[in-house]
Amino acid sequence: GIGIPPEDMEHLFTRFFRASNVSNIKGTGLGLYIVKRYVELLNGHIFCNSELGKGSIFTVEFTRINS
């Protein structure tokens, strides 16, 4: 992947936000916002580690509840 510029990371899960290096890639800026909202509804957390020019890794964590 192309990775996410460090200065864009704080806005990554904001509605309609698109990183500064994706001008030639189509999109609305809603995908990660929607994913984060659903993860939060399920009491989870989402994290991103990214290196510009190398790609990004997204991690989603949920608390296991035994019933």
C-alpha cells in the first residue's frame, strides 16, 4: 500500500476525511469512519499503524464476554 502520512493520522477516522496522498484514488472518506462507529457500537477499539510508502496495518480488538 501507499501508507498514510503521519500528519493525516489524527484525522484518519473522521467522516469525509481523505489522506493528502490519495488524490488519484477514488473514495468518499466514509469507510474508516463507518468501521470505527460499528467497532465502537460493539465495545471494541480500532488502531492503525502505517508507514508511508510501505502500507498500513489496522487492528480491531473486542472484549470477549462469556455468557
